[in-house]
Amino acid sequence: QKEVEQDPGPLSVPEGAIVSLNCTYSNSAFQYFMWYRQYSRKGPELLMYTYSSGNKEDGRFTAQVDKSSKYISLFIRDSQPSDSATYLCAMSAGNTPLVFGKGTRLSVIA
Amino acid sequence: NAGVTQTPKFQVLKTGQSMTLQCAQDMNHNSMYWYRQDPGMGLRLIYYSASEGTTDKGEVPNGYNVSRLNKREFSLRLESAAPSQTSVYFCASSSLDSGSSYTFGSGTRLTVV
């Protein structure tokens, strides 16, 4: 079992839809959780950062961490065509390099 | 605001040739990383340098060497390129603080024929 599992998609939704992206993990030592967005032919960019369990909201984006279930989610409200990208979850125990999921490719259709 | 700069952006090599990928950051970060990204495989860590003067192997180090030249620069060398090393290579950096996020470069697209 990989340390971090992420459904690669692709996921296609109409503009305005709510998008839910998820990752599961096996290492209970992980306590730093991130979501990166990667546009085609670009490097990943940090989108959301969460420490330990709980929710974090930033505009149309909400990140959730459930450490008891080893499950993290990213919600995108009122999705826009400009949200079309690959979304990668990443996590770390703090003193080790980030471990990335394989990424989910999202297309938002106008 | 350059952030992380990678050179070259594109490269085609013949099997057996060598080359060095360059990476430099201007954010005074202590830690630097090299990843490769392949379709369906996600980002896989090749080598990293937690601080100047140290380097450690990641998940897929075979066929690669690294040099942390100074605090700003971290290079990745392919001594004898193989077609299996065809990939997109990303350099990243972070501060030494526990749990710090990474800043990525724009990548090097390498094709080995």
C-alpha cells in the first residue's frame, strides 16, 4: 500500500459545480497536510495548508483533515474553468520530505 | 521575485550521454529537493538536501547524483542517461521550519532517445 492514495481521475464537472477531491494515507505520523495546484506544463503551486485535524477555508476553497480516518479533502465551490488543473495532495510528519499523491486531473466545462 | 529557477527548460539526450540540471533559489531557503514527474506516477523524490552540506536519497535515486553547491544552488546529474529517465524534473525549496511548504520551479522536460 502506498503511503498516500489519490484517485487520478480525470474528473469533469460543469461550471458552478461543487468539486470534492480526496486523499487517504497510511502513516499516522503525518500532521502537515497540503494541496497543490498544477496547471499544464507548470510547476505545482501551494493552494491550501492545514496543520493537524480540522477545516480551513480560503475563498471558494475548503480543506478538511480527518486524522482519525486518515482522510483529507479539498472542496471547490462555484467551480470555474480557470480551476481546470491537476490537484496534488501532499503530507509530512514534519521532519521528513513531503509525500505526494499522484494527483487528480480536473476539468471544469463552461 | 524569481523564486526557484531551473535550467534548461527542455533537453533531448542520446542514451549514454551525461548532463546536469541546474536549480537555484533566491528565498534564502535551507532545504532543496529534486522530483521527477511521470504520467500516472505522480511526483517522486529523487534526492534532497535538508541543509547546505548534506544530501540524502529519496524514493528513486538510482542513476542520479546531486551536488549542493551552496545555499542557493542544488544540481542534479545524470551520468549515463537511459530512456527510463525520460521525465519532467522539478526542483523545489523550503525553509527549515518543520512542516514548511515547498516552492517549485517550472520544470525541465528531458527526453532520452
